[in-house]
Amino acid sequence: MVDKPSKITFIVAANDNESDPEAEARINAVVMDLARLLGRQIARDLFHGGVAANDNGASRETGED
């Protein structure tokens, strides 16, 4: 089952300080890019660290390579 991507909602500051909306958009884009890169790296590490179900190695019963 594949999860459908949810709509991204951004957190709005609770204070009354006015900020630059363009700067916030750039920061949010950078944060999302970093999150994607980290997620991909974690997935690669988990994928390469796994043990194959059938590695076609030597048979324990016959001792052949």
C-alpha cells in the first residue's frame, strides 16, 4: 500500500514580528530538500545493509562453492 503524499502545511510564527515571505519560502524549500536527501540516504543505508535471502553462496549440505 502506497501512502499518498499529504498537502504540506507550513507553521506560522506565533509572535507579531513581520518577516519576509520570500525568505520563509526559501528556508522551507531548503529544509524540505534536506529532509528528502536525508531520507534517501537512510533508505540507501538500510537497503545496502540488508542480507540477501539467496546469496548463491556455498551450500551447507554439499560444501560446494
